[in-house]
Amino acid sequence: MDSASTVKVGGKKRDPCWKHGRPGPKRGDVFCNHCKKIVKDGINRFKYHLAKIQCRDTTSCTECTEEATRDAIATLEAYDQRKATKKRTTEAMAAPRADLSSIGSHTDVGTSGSSLGPRIQAKGTLDSNMENFFIPCNTPGAQPGFLGTAWNKEAHQQAKVACARFFIYNDVPFNAISSPSWDQLVTALTVAGKGFKSPSRYEVSGPLLQDEVQNTHALVEEQRTIWEKNGCTILSDGWTDGRNRTLINFLVASGGQLVFLKSIDASNEVKNAETLCNMLDEVVMDVGVQNVIQVVTDNAAAYVAAGRLLMARHLTLFWSPCAAHCLDLLLEDIGKLSWVKKVVEDGRNITKYIYNHTWVLNLMREHTEGKDLVRSGVTRFATNFLTLQSILATLPNLKRMFVSERWLGSPYAIELEAEKVVIAIFDTNFAKIVEEIINVSFETLIDDLLFNFLIFQSADFVRFFISRCRNRW
């Protein structure tokens, strides 16, 4: 089966052309949904049937739509392009002086912009002479033969040590080795072979960086065609950097792809509704008003007013509040309730005391088997509720810790601050209230959030959410 342009469905790889057919009565047969004919020998032959291209005894489909024909041709061309790229890579690795620029180039195979012609007209076979796959070493400076290095375990081990030292001595996170760019680096160095000279600092920060910037702009331009075809969503994300500058990032989402468009330094701007609306309008005009379906911002009052002004200017788009920010505001309002505020404060005092004393923290981890109480969330308000959830889960272990001989014999046990922590932990009402808060906040009320978020405007929804909380409590 052709593996080009496949997607995973139910854990198995399925070709997108399966939407135009289904498995036939025998293994390998494909039943065409358009002309009701059965195509033998698998999905690859079925693509030629949809593409209306003669391939051995495959007949062309006379009833399929233009979309089905385009899908089939696109998958076949993608397969041929990958096959041609693989061939160029093999040839470059076999050459004494490999030209890295030839790998992955976008030269078309065949004529008329399509690579289907040569593949259909003649299907060549691999040369049986294995000498063609190895590199001659009869010239000075030539790359050594493949067999001469493939089995050189010592050289391979030294290369691995050099890679490890780069990560260790430059303080690079070890998970960076899983990056696709690292695989590309290793492959490129292998193709370059002996005599490759590392680029200088000037080259990396100068021309090579500029080339990558141009490539990134080219990728963004390619995404614009998807925006024009499928529409897109503009997302605004404001944040403050280490120098207390107010930055606003603008991203575009479409077709499962998220593209960073630009960032604006709004430190000198008064962030009122008119200013924010002008910023959003500038991004909308850059993307194209006809391509924008909705604009998503946080739920601050200025952004709410700016969203309404933007919808008044452009009647074809919608403004939507950020669901994560709405949930954060809901947790903030829940935390302002008097009895919830007291429990949150008690939980904060418990974690603050334990984590401010190294000996107590080590004793706590011994009783909780290494588990921590503080669980960081996206926002401060989410962190408070997540911490309460951790305290509730480890409450039996905390009680055993504060009645253990090590704790009772320590000087910390007679401190006034420690006595307040112990009283809160052994208070039965504290455990009941924390459990109720967790159950209501993270289970039942989340259902209301998902169901009612699309029904209410942001301000009305917050009031509705809080009223439901009060009714249940």
C-alpha cells in the first residue's frame, strides 16, 4: 500500500483515498463508491483508478468527482516526490564530494510539473552491482567507504561521546536530542562526510540566520493559501517579559496549524478599547478580512469592548473570549467566597510552612513517598485549587507525619506556627470543605463550563456560573 499522505484512524494507518472507497469482498480489493466497480491489488491501484491514469489493466473511473481525482493525483505526486528525494539523498551519499544542496531540492521529476509520467511509463529496477552503493577512496580527501565506517564501533562511540559532551558542557536540555532538527543535523553531517568545516559564529548569527528567517516567511506565505481556503482564527496573547514590557503576541490558527504572526510592544500604549481594537484590526487586515472567522482574546473588560468594536467594523467575523481565561476568572471569583477563602488560606499556610523548613519538607516527602503538595498550574488561582487537591490526597500521610516520634521529638513541634498547621490538618471540617470544593470545582462545574460557554456572553456566563456555585453550596 502506498504510505503517502496517510492518517491514523483508530490506531491504524488509513490512506485519505479510502473515503472514496471501501474494502471489497477479497483481500486487497477496493470497492469504488462512485462507479461501483471493484479494483484489485490494493489502494495504490485504486488511486490510479480515481486519477484516471492508465496503469497496467486498471480502468479509469467515469463517475468520480473532481475532488476525488485531485485527492488521488495529490497523493501519487507526494509519493513520487518523496521517492525522488530519497533517490537524490542516496546518490549524494554515494558521491565522493556530496552536494548537500541537492538533497531535498524541489526540482520536478518529469514534464508538465508532474512526476507521474516517468513512474507510469517505465518502472526501473535497482542495479544488482553492489559496488555502486559504496564510495571509492582512490582520491585524496575522498569520503571513506561505507563499510569502512559502518562497522567502526570505536569511531561511532567517540561521535556519541562528542554529542553528549555538547549537551553537558553547554547546558543544553537532554530532551533536545528528540528534536527533528537534531536528526537533520546528524544526517546532514553524515552526508557532508570527511572534511566538513563547522560554520563560524558570524555565519550562524548572520547569513544563515537571515536565510532561516526568509524560509520562515516563505512557510507563513504558504499557510496563507490555507487561510484563504479554510478560513482562520486570530488569537491574541498578552504577557509581560522580564523587563516589565507589555507584549502582545498574535497567532493564526487554521487547518490544525498554529502560526506565530507577530508581536507588538504595547508598553507605551494606553490599553483601552479603542487602542486594542486598532491593534486587532491591523492584524485582521494583514491576514485578510475575508479569511478571518473569529478573533479570540482574554476576557478583560478592555478586550471585551474591543471585540465588540471589531465586530461592528467587520460584520463577517466574530469575537470570542478565551476559555482558559474565563475559567481562571471563575476560579478567582470562587476563591473570593468567605468560607472558600479561609480554606485556601489554610492550605497556603500548610504548604508555606512545610516548604520553608528543609527538615520538615524532607520528613514530609518520606511519609508521602516523594510526592509534593505544591502543584503549579497555568495561573495563580488554578495553583491554589490544585494544591488543595494534593493536600486532600496526602492528608492521611500528613497526619501520620505529625504524630510520628521524629516530629514530636523535634524542636519544630513546639513552634506556634507549626501548631496552627497541625490544628488545620487534624480539623475534620477542613478535610470535608476541601473535598467539597474539589468535587464542585473540578468535576460538576466543569460540565457547566463546557455546556454553557457557547451559550452565554462572557460577563453573563460568569454570573451564571457563580450563581450555580452558590446554589449548590
